[in-house]
Amino acid sequence: MSIEANVLFEIEHFDAPLMPSGNTVAHGDTTIDDLRDSANAVGTIALNRYEGGKAAEYLQKEFGVPAVIGVTPIGIRNTDILLKHLSGMTGKPIPEFLVRERGIALDALTDLVHMFLADKRVAIYANPDLTIGLAEFCMDLEMLPVLLLLGDDNSNYVNDPRIKALKEHAHFEMEIVTNADLWELEDRIKNKGLKLDLILGHSKGRFISIDYGIPMVRVGFPVYDRAGIYRNPVVGYHGTTYLAETIANTLFADMEYKKNKEWVLNVW
């Protein structure tokens, strides 16, 4: 969108190329001077409420920089909201190539959602903003995020409008566990009869996936038992396409491995 912007994050990318002139360190291009100059920005957008929201609030309070906190741009709906904020804040139009990218994502979802993803029961664990964003995405895909695990006990969760909306729009039983670790997930599978079709989360939950035969999509941080996952965004329209197709392919592979319901694929 031709918007000049600074990314305020300690690591902007994970690539550290080995060059003839010497090795480089994976950090990014934002300098300390850029950080200081953020006080003069036309606005700040915090992509996460709990991972960056306080910085946006500080810039607004101390320097009068207008702040937009959230939403995490996972899925079509949330990416639309982000682009509207960017356009409204800067006056820049949303370019046609992004409209096309959105259309590609919609076409990909049309091929998958109702026939293959609808009513699949999902457990999600990650940092809170990612967990909530993934849950919103799953709801839009007609999937059922039946269990959300949030790793701390933040008192603000009670009033988070995204969590309230998830509960209001869920036509199924959705459990949200705060101050949770992975034992909460295993306990519900092992001892409380929780039935799941998919797990979304980082690598530390892989043994639950293996032990209970539940397919898993690696998302979040850290992912250390799959190569190159960090190269594929889960945000934006391209991330929407990637994530939906990865979920579908994971379910397809699980069908083949278990020789279960492979007849579903005969429709193509």
C-alpha cells in the first residue's frame, strides 16, 4: 500500500544468511532512531492486544499518536479490518493486487470449507492473541474450536470483546481455560472423553498428538520439529490460504494413515 512503516519487534525475520563477507544476525531493519521516531507517527496499529497493545497505548498517551489495538489479522474477516484501519489512518487506497489475493483466498476456502472442514472439532493453544485469532478463523471455516488454552490468568480476558463474541456465536460447547498448560489438554482427552479431529499449536504439544492419534498443525512459536514453518505466514490473505490448505492436507493425510473415511475424497 506504499505506506512507510516501522516494525517494533525484537526479531523481524529468522533468516541469517551465510555470506562470503561473513555471517549475519537475524534481527531486522528497524533502528533505534526509527524506534525514537515512532513518537512522530501518524498512527500505531498493534496487531496483538496482549503482545504489543501496551506499547501502542503508551505512544498514544505520551505523544498523541492515534492507536488501533487489534485485531490479529488471521483470516479474511480480520485481514479486511486491518486493511481498513491502514487505509483510514493513512488515506492510502487498498491496491488491486490485495483485492485479487483476497479473491484467491476466498476461492481456496470455497473448495474446502463445507465439504472437508465443517464441524471438525479443534483444540487450540498458543499465546492469547494467536489462540483467539485462530479460533475466530476456525469459526469462519465452520470448524468447532471446542477447547482454547490460554497460558496465563490475565484478568482482562473476561472483558475481551473477541472472547465474548466467540462465546456468543458458538452453537456448540466451547471451553476456554486460563492459566493453562498442556496437561489441561491431555487431561480432557485422556480422562474426560474430549473428542478432537485436530490440534492447532506449537511443537511442545506433539507428544499429545502422537499418543492419542490426533492430527496436528504446527502454528505459533516454537516450532522445532518441522523445517521452514516460519517461512509461511498465517496472517493476511496469503496466510489464510496457506493455513486453510495446511489444515485440509493434514486431515487428508490422517485419513490415509488411518484408512478412515477416504471415500470422502472420491467426490473430486
